[in-house]
Amino acid sequence: MRHRYSLDHVALLVSDLERSVAFYRDVMGFEPIPREGSANVAWLEIGGGDAIHLIAGDFGATHVTKETHVAISTADFDAFVAHIGALGIPFTDWPGNPGRIGLHRNGFAQIYVQDPDGYWIEINDHRPPGAA
């Protein structure tokens, strides 16, 4: 039997919650989700009901590589690239060429940025068949 799933959220351990919230809110454009509870956790809506949970804690043992990344798709790819360019946020293609937009083997554009803790985020214009 094959189950159907959908992504609910991604959780990242961060070293400075306020700095990370500012990045995901101001650079990525994610909307904070009001919530009661722990002062060391923040939730932000990515879109379409998906969310990112940022959890402040001891980041010391965290190992970050580009191969372990979060991928976000946007229909406004060119506008996003212009936005981060205006903010002075560096980006690369997959091989690591600064300021270069990559082309995935399946034909969609993609770039990679890093958040304040070094997590890699792929931003692309991938539109699977049937996507709006």
C-alpha cells in the first residue's frame, strides 16, 4: 500500500533565533506564524501550508553541507534573484560559482544561498506537471 504524504514543516537548529527569523522573514519572505509557547522556537510559513520551525540551541555539533539543503520553488524566480541582489545576499549555482544561476538537468533554474548558520537553501523555478 502506498501512502500519500505532504510536507508539514522543516525544523532547523539555529544559533541565534532573532537573526534567523530576520533572515527567513526579510530575505526569504516567509511569514511569522503567531504561537504561544517556548521562547526558543519560532515558526514561519513558507507558503501553501508548509512551514519552517527555527529552534535555538547548541549549534556546535551541527554539520552543514550543500548536499543537505532545503529547496524552495517560486514562480517569481527572477524577482527573487533581484531581491537578494539588492540586499547584497551572495548566491551560487550548484558547483559554487558566485552570482551564477544554474540550470538543473531537468530544465529549471536554481540558485543556492546560505542562512546565518550556513544552512544551504536552493531557490528554483521548478514547476512539476500539474502545478499551478
